[in-house]
Amino acid sequence: MSPDADSTIDDDEVARGLYRIYVVALEAEVMSTRKFVEKNPGYRPGQPCYFVDVTDLAVDLRFDQHMHGIKDNAFVRMYGAALRPDFTVDFPPLPFGVAVEKEAEFARSLRGEGCGVWAPVLDAPETSNVYVIRLDAAVLKNRRFRAANPAYVKGSPCVYVGATGTSPEARFANHKAGYKANYYARAYGEGLMPELFQHLNPMTQQRALATEIALAEELRQEGFAVWQN
């Protein structure tokens, strides 16, 4: 894996549960890599460098995974010096979307102090997209779908919200073809609703997964019937 590489998504499900923010101190040599330098134009020489991320694992286990090349970030694997639990002791475990926003906020605060920082939510390649598929209203006859939308306003659209490492158009075609398909998207999908998501794309993988959750909730609050993994 190259130092700027992060995994891509294709409607990956975010694990249910709570996520922890963790910080890894990086060796100063990381500033010799072009990608890291490009993301840190405000770096002040002599300031420390860090990797900031979230995980649903024990943070020491996640650090060990990086160091052994398991779903790793190459900056951590090549330049990781030590975990910094003292930085995050006041951060409680959080739902994924909230944890990602805190990750971004904390990374920006470190950059504001002149530190060098890599945070996947901010710095990974912006190659992911969210999308919304309009579903045939007949989906409301499905008991499981109906139960997931107790606040549905009659007459409002029924939709599937997802995130993908491909284009929304390609992902919709895959759903309809049965490739890594969601049942509701395949059986009831009528077409994309770009007016609901086009302005948001593209984005990093973490941002896409967090935005998928937030967009689904926003649409539910507007009375839509929504399915989101």
C-alpha cells in the first residue's frame, strides 16, 4: 500500500456500535513524503506529526494491525512511533458519524498548532460518493421496511441511501443487476435522485460513510421512508 492509499468502499456497512478516536505519533521523517507535505502546508518545522483516525476496536489492537500491515495506513506502518492515548482520554466512544466529525475537528485543531497531520476523513483521496435511489411506493408493503420508518409522511418519497467507491450511476446499475445488491434497491429501485446528493460528491471514504448516515437521517426527518445500511 502506498503512503497515500486508503481502502475504497462499495456500500460497506459501518459496524454498529461505538467508535473511538485514536492518535498515533509519527516520526519526523514522515515530512519527507510528498503526499504528507502536500496536506500540511501550514506545518511549522520542529512541531510533531500525527495520524488521527477512528476505530470500533481496542485502540492498541488497531495500532498493532497498522504495524503488521492489516488494513493499514502506510504512514502509520512506516512512521508510527507510539499511540497517544493522553490526547483522547476525554473523548468517549461515539456513534460513527459523530466520531468522524470529531476526528476532523481534532485533526484541524492540531494543524492549527502547526503540527503535521494525516486524518483519513480529511486527507484520503476524494473518490467516494453518496447516492439516493427512489424506490417504488410498493416497498411500503414490506413489513421490515415499514417498521424502519415509523415517522413516514404519506405521499413522501421512499428511498435507499448508500455510499460507494464507484459512480452513483454505476452503483445503481450494479444494484439492478444483482451485483452486491441491496434487496430494496434491486427489487424496487426506479432511478437515482441526483438533486439530493450530487452537490455533496465526491468525498473521502470516511466522509462518504458518515454522510450516508447523516443524509438518511435528514431525509427521514423530512418525512421520507428510508433504507440505509
